Amino acid sequence: MMRFNALMGIILLCFSFSILPTTINGRFTVLESDSSKFTVLLQINTNTGTDDLGGSTIVFNFDTTAISFTNNPVKDIDYIFHNFCSGNYSPATVTRPMQDKIWVNIDLPFNNNNNGTVVAASPEWTDVVTIYFNILDPNGMASLSWLTTSPFWGLYDANNSIFWQTGEFEDLFGPVPVELISFIGTLLPNQNVLLEWKTASSLNNYGFEIEKSYLNSNDWEILGFVENRGDPNSLVEYSFTDITSHSFNVVRYRLKSIDNDGSFQYSNEVEVSTSPLNYELYQNYPNPFNPSTKIKFVITKESNVNLSIYNALGELVSTLVDEQLKIGYHEYEFDATNLASGVYIYRIIAGDFVETKKMVLLR
């Protein structure tokens, strides 16, 4: 009986050390890109979601013809660590030991054994570090490749001795997103805003979301979406008209360029003044008309406005408006149901601005 108990103890002891290694996976996620910057987030997960990461070195390379990274990376400028810097860890670093290679170094001192950061279980991801690249060739390929066979590669448990098993590490092979070479906004006579932009390349681009905000506001309103419709290697022109009303004298616009994989980047912002520069009385429409027509005008400052209709003899037949109006574009409808056919005159008086135009009622 004693030999049996001893044998069972040995079996149990052996079993307690037969722990399967944790499997770790990794991926790159593009956070933002424009004509000069390319921002990538390095993420990892495990098959357990209960294990802490200890000291580790993650190695990958990049295509130096398309993107560049500084020879002497500076923390919080060229890269930002998320969960593996300070706290129980020594300051983590990103280095560039060779022209096309990057090392992500995470150090958990031995006196903090088993006090690392718990890595999320698949399909969730844990953020490790955000790295900022410069774009050299907007038509090139943003290629990032994990070097899991490197002799320097190693991801360890928080005891700093158990080597985690390497699972799926997804390389990033994709074209640098759309290169936006211009983006402008123009106020139209009807107070709509015409947005126009041009792209020099649009590889992997799905389209553009148009967003609007007001001066000194951080809230952005989605106005619409324009699909990518051009040759990815040639100049393409796009446009979108904002027909909404404007509550402020200055509005801001930006483009959210969305790629086929769901990643996106924002354009620079453009500001458009919605305050009219000159007084103007427009020709009525339609003209000739029967029995009604619309009259539009614009005023550049708040004032009392009188808009009246006269017959060919100069007799007043209708006053459409006689009140204080705000800056901007205004429109009124004139109904001539009870009037005879003929030529009529409409006149506006707004401060020092006076103008008249003719219109024809034709039955």
C-alpha cells in the first residue's frame, strides 16, 4: 500500500509540472494615415486570458522604401506603450538595431515575478505599443513582418522563465492608404458649401465620410459618404455639397478616408465662412411665372429689410417683407393669383442697399 501511495504521489507531482504553455498571437492595426504619417498599433492576445506577460522581446521588420522610422526612437514621441511600461515593469523601449528591424523590449524585473499584465483571451486584444512611422512613398506597400524565428524573439510568462508558445502572428502587407493632395470648401450663392478634394493615389481605399463641425466645437456631424471611384494610380477629383443650414458664421469640414480593411484616417480640416460678403438681389424664379414665383436676396448685416412689388405704373401691389432680418440668405414667395398679366417691379431696401428688378406674370 505504501509503494502504491508513493507511486501516486510521483504521478501527481509529475502531472503538476506538465502544464501546457500559453499560446500567444499578435497583429498590427493601422490607426491613422495621411500623406506623411503612418500610425500602427501592435496588439497581442492569448488562448487563456489569465496569464501575465513577463519580460519579452518582440521583433519585426518593415519596408524602408515605403515607410521610415527614426534611428533613435524617443518614448512618447516616436512610440507610446499602453500596458507594459512603468507600474511593475521597468520602462519599456522600442529600438532600431538594424536598418529595417524594430525591437519592442519589455522588462519585468525578477522581484516582480508573477505581477505582470494579464493578456486578453482571443478574440479580444491587448494593446502593447503604438508606433509612428513617416511615409516615404505614398504609392508603396506598408509591409510589417514578424520575425518569430529571430534568436532575440521571446515572450515569457510573468515568472520570467516559462516561454509562451507562438501562435498566429498576422503580418501587415498593404498599400499605404490614399494620398490626399488637396481639400477645399467654397460658399455658394445659395449658401450651400461645395467641398472638393483630389487624390494622387487611392490604393485599398473604400471611400470618404464627410464630417462637419462648428468653430471651437469638438462635436462632428456625419453629412454623407462618397465612394472611391478612381484609378488608384492617377489623379482623381471628388466633390460633395453641404445643403444643410449653418448655425454659425464659420463651419469646419474634414474627410474620414476609410480603407477596405476598415482602418481610416482623417484629412486636414478646412474652415468656410458662411457670412455673405456682398448685398445682392437675385432674379426671381421662375420668370415668367404663373401664378407664383420666388425672390431671393442676401444681406451682409442685420437690418430692417423692405421687399415690395410694384406694377408698371409704379403702384404698390404687395409688400412681401418689412422687418428686421439677420445676416444671410433669405427667400420669399410672391403669389400673383389676383393680379393681371404684365410686367412688375420688385425692390429691396436694406440699410443703404437699394436695388430693383423686373419680372413677368404670364397667364
